[in-house]
Amino acid sequence: VMPTYGMSNSKTGWQGYSAGFTHEEETAYPGYYRVRLADGIVAELTATPHVGVHRYTYPYRRGEPAPVLLLDFGHALEGVDMDRGAISMDPAGRHITGWVHVSGGLSKVFGGQTIFVDAIVSPASQKAGVWAGSVTFPGRLSQTATGKDGLLSLGAYLRFQPPEGVTT
């Protein structure tokens, strides 16, 4: 999951959407993490034993591309293969479900493992789409993909149109 501004084919891989930060802009303690990214977006993360909660605050930027939330189903740690997956969103732009099959380390010996995602986004997005490979499909709400050589390019994006900043 990555907050950014604007969506293009270049943002279908982590090289196109990564954002810098400094350690001076971080706050961390057990159960909470906060960082202000170089583009001004504030990311806050917390978790329970079964749920992760993210909050992203986008500062208002008149004339700039709209705030976007990316869900990259194909990004994994080094040494982890991702061979297939699927993603689906409801037409209202609030509910995202999907899965990805991964294998690496011990799970590779046993045929890998399927990881499931079920996310609720608030507020609802104004526009949404998916990507497969390096191509975006604006308005498409579901996509399946098969990877090659352990690499998978699959994801979804939600675009928000805030009057003055937005928190998702």
C-alpha cells in the first residue's frame, strides 16, 4: 500500500511510486508508526493481532495531480516468488478484496501460500482502476494475473478528489 499523487503506467512498479523520507520525520513506538514522506503525505500505521490500520493524510496541493492510494499485489521481499493473483473492487470504490500466491523460504518447500486481502477505504474514491504488467486500466474494477519467473505485476489504485486535503 502506497500513497502518492497522480496515476500513470510508470507507477505500476515500486520504482515509479517510491517516496523518500528522513528519520527526523519518523515517530515510532510499539503499536504505532508515523512518517512524513518527501512529498508531504503523512503515513500512520498501527495493528492488532488480526488487522492492520493505515491512515494517509494528503496535504492540499492546488493544481497538482489528485491524491492516489496504490495497492501493489506484486511487490514482495527479495527471494519471494509471486506467481499469480487477483484483485477486485466494488463500484463505490470502498471495498477491495484479492489474493496473491507467494512462495519463498520454508513455504516454497510446501508449494507456497496464498495471502488474502480484504480492505475498506474511507472516504470512497472518486475514480479507480487496476494494472497488470505495466499497463493501467482506468475504470476496470477487477483483474487477475499470472507472473513469470516469480515476478507478478498486479495492483489497484483509488483516486480521491479532495476539496482541501484528504485523509484515507
